[in-house]
Amino acid sequence: GRSGDAGRRAVVLAAADPANPYGAALPWPQHPGDVGHKPGRKAGSLVVLVDGHLVLYVERGGKTLLSFSDDERLQPAVDALALAVRDGALGKLTVERADGGSIVDSPLAAALEAAGFHPTPRGLRLRA
């Protein structure tokens, strides 16, 4: 999925996709907090790149997100993730945790809701 916001190019890729440079040509960026999760080129995981920068890592199943940006790249990344769900590439997506904590306590919650995710008892959900 691709999305444009102020000329930004966002791309959703499988973490193991050869087009994803992280974990192959480039090292994974250090996450700013101790979240207990680490990104990797794992089957079922996704990355969202904005202008070539890693912004989101979506663990297999989509329940957990790691964010690597809190700047102007975040909303285009979340919008691209939502577009991939709406286009049917991911099925439904329910995010329960982000950056080591509950999604409802995360700054990502507002970006996800702006992209069309809806609150549920488990987290924030978007369906195709």
C-alpha cells in the first residue's frame, strides 16, 4: 500500500521482502525505549517505510506495533497501513500493543483512529 501526505511516499512491505533494506543492507534502528520486542525479518511481520525511513514495524498477526518515528512521517505510515487493510492485503487488523504498552495509552492511538481504526475491547481495529 502507498499513501501520500505532503509529498511523502509510504510503503507497506513484508519484513522479509528483499525491497526492505532493514535487517539486510541496513541494521535495524535502535528503538528509543526498552519495549521487550525487537524487529526482525520474520515471516508475517510488516514494515512501513516513509521516504525510505523505517517508521512502523508490525509484528506477525498485527497485535503489536513498534514505532521508530514520532514526527511528520507517523501519520503517512499509519495511513498506508490502513490503506493496505482496506485494499484487502491484510484482512482485519487489531492493534493491542504499541512500543511495549497498551495501544490505548500510546501516542499511536490518535494516528490510528485518524486513519479509521475503531476502539474495541481488545484494542484498535480496522477491517477490509
